[in-house]
Amino acid sequence: MKLAIVILNWNGIELLKKFLKPLLTYNNENEIYVIDNNSSDDSINYIKSNFPTIKIIENPKNYGYAKGYNEGLKKINADILCLLNNDVEVTQNWINPIMNEFKNNSTTAAIQPKILNHKNKDYFDYAGAAGGFIDCLGYPYCDGRIYNIIEKDNKQYDYNKDIFWASGACLFIRKEVFINLNGFDESYFNHMEEIDLCWRILKSGFKIKYVYKSKVFHVGGATLEYNNPKKTFYNFRNSLFTITKNTEKNLFVKLFFKMIVDGLIGIYFLLTFKFLHLLAIIKAHFAFYVQIPRLIKQRHQTNSNLNDFESTFLITKYFKLKFVKFFSN
């Protein structure tokens, strides 16, 4: 099976200087590509001068994460794609455990490694941690991270398992599945597009896995900081997109309660004087309302092999278990 490691870059020369060298050291001679989203820094010249074996694909403008990958991946021939953020540091033997899983299980379509925080390497990282899940209202969380609470890695998740979504920070996926599902939804631009894709993967009858023996370290917020109101906008808008497109039963009930929770979060931002984040939530909801006809059309076009009631029950049950576990510690 042919693996291609693909990095999406936009003005990330400082990150490339830091993380390309360990990537080449622990690469196992797989092809490496950098898809550049029309960077205005010296990223391309730096790669050409220092890493001539890396292949460069240049997008004519900054397409964001979703379209940036969709366009660039059309030009790459491989069985397995590793979509790797430019702010991720890989480690020794990070590839083999994941490739073995693909070889041994034809129903596995996507995999993520254990993702730890680059600054605090004994702790999980916000973006993916030990595998992603989603609660009944469409809010994502992870083993190792519930909302903003990050767990220390005490090997409590050192076992392979099925997950609901794999992190876009380091996402291994079969190219055939990616193409057949039309890749990422480009209307997302940034954030949660991997959750939408993973939901569609599950609906298609494939599995998504967490493989703990593969380990990487993620900086996080390198392109768009966690406290940036733009990130708040994308997260809230795209969460509404995702639940509308993929939920098959009780959609309006879920949206009703989700909007109440979003409103409570907005009140919290108001009381803590985070007015730009409050405004971002309001903008996110209006941006969602405009897109409802398109989202409903996409929802009807999706053929599902996954019973949504069973999925929601399992996810909700899992969330409750994690919630009780967290507050009982």
C-alpha cells in the first residue's frame, strides 16, 4: 500500500523549519507533499532550497483547510493519505502501526494516532487527543479532552479502538474513500470538516480507528489561535452545519436544544466581557440560517447505512459515562 504524507501550509515557514526535519527522519521513504495555500512568506523557496525531495503543489489562493486539501489531493497518487498539519512533530515508528491496521482491516477507512500537546508533552492535545466522539447535540469531545479539560497521559487510553471522528491534525485516510465521499465540504473553510467527513464515512459502513502505538505532538492554534473570535465563528457555524447535514432523526429537536446551549454560552461570553466571541456566535447562527436550504438538500442526498437513533444513543451513553467519570475524580 502506497502512503503519501501531505502537509497543508499557509505562511507557515517557521513551523516548516521546526517540523520538516523530524518528519524526514521518521518517514520510511514515503513521498511527502506540501500543498501551499498561496503563502506570502518564503515557505516555497525554503522547502525547495532545504528539502528538494519534498514535492510542492501550489494553490492559486488561500482556500482554507477543506478546499485546500480537496484541490491538492487531486494531484497525488496514493492508496493512503496522511493529512498532517504543519504544526505537528512526528516521532519514531509513527507510521507502521497505522499502516498495519489498514492492511489487516479492509473496513477501516480512517485512523488517527495518539495526539499529545507539544508544549506539555505529558498531556493530551485539544485537537484529537485519544480519539474523537460527539454528543447528542453535536458538540465534539475526545478521550483525553472533554471541552477545555485536558487529561494527563497516564496510558489510560493505550489500546486501539473505534472512534467517531479522527483529528484533522493528523488524519490517515484511504484515498478511494475520500474521493468517493467527495472529500471535505468546502463550505466549512476551516474547523470541523474532518468531523463531517468522518460522520459520512461511518454512514458508508466503514470504521474509524484510534491507534495508540503511533504518537505525535501538536502545537495547536498555530494558524488560528484558540482564543481568536474567527475560530469561535467557524466552530459554532460548522457544528450547526454538521448536525444538520448528518442527523437523520429528531433533527429539529436537536437544533432547538443546541441553540439554547449556544445561547447560554453566548451569555457566558457576555458576562465575561468577551464581546467579540459573543458576536461570533451571533454571526455563526445567521450564516447557518442562510445555508439551511443547501444543508437540507445535502442531508437528503446522503445515503445512510447507519441507524441514527442507535448512533445517538451510543454516543449519548458514552458522553454520560465520561461526564460522571470526570466529576467523580
